Amino acid sequence: MARQLIAAPPPTPTEWRAAMGYFPTGVTVVTCWQGRTPLGSTINAFCSVSLEPPLLLICLDRANPLCGPLAECGVFGVNILAEDGRDLARRFAVAGDIDRFEGQPFRAVDGGAPQLEAAPIFIDCVVETTTRAGDHFVVIGRGTRIEHTSAAPPLLYQKGRFLRFDPDV
């Protein structure tokens, strides 16, 4: 027997944000290049898509300044933050035309994206595909290189605030 949907008004953006905010996520800084200038933005819409080939997904608000440069350069990096990365997450989440990399040590392998030295896990990616989804762009990237420098617990985010990971729960 097929279920019938009950006609109801769709959720408002406020209701949707509250519901989605209930789900805890990890916190990343996605990086790319605009010419020789490094760019980055805090992103928590990130997940693994496939093991073979190694694919991941990020979602960027269409107003995010990374959208154009990321599409142009064709590579991006995902810097997965540790629980001590709150200030870094806030710095890369600030709106406006500021140099988010000022004072932030980073490096890049030839052809790769900027890698924040403070991130315990870094994944270099090549853009496989992009698609528009509502007010965001969904980007699928193929992982080309991983660097894992620490076993520090991850930085988590839920209901508008950062959380600590407790492995004993």
C-alpha cells in the first residue's frame, strides 16, 4: 500500500535551519586558488560519496566567494579541523573582503590546493562535477592526495555552536 503525503505548507527557512542544525557535523575549511592568491571558507556540508573512486561532496552557498575561483582552477582542498580549531573555523567563516590566510601557515604541493598546517587531515581534490541545488552549488571532488598529521579529536558543530568529541560516550 502506497503512503500518501499530507498536504502541508513547506518548512520555512528558519524551521529548516533548526531541524538541520540538530544534526552534528564536522567542520572543514575548503581552500582553492584565485591566481596565486589562496582562498578559503569554513564549510560543514561535507561528506564522503564513494571509495572507488575516492569521491567527496561539498556544498557552497552560491554567494560564497570560493564558487567562481574553485570552478576556474579545478582543484580544491578540504582541511578537516581538530577540536582546537575553533578560532580557525571562525576566521574562515567571516564574511567580507579580508585576507583569511594572514598569519595562517599553509603550504601546497605542485598543482594542489592550499593546505592549512593547523588541520590534522587534508584532502587534495580535483573537481569532478558541480550542480546547482537551490541556493547552493554541490561540488563532487575526486581525492588525489591525503595527508594525516595528527590523531587529534575532530571539531564538531551543532545548533550553532562548537562541540567536543567524547569517544567514551
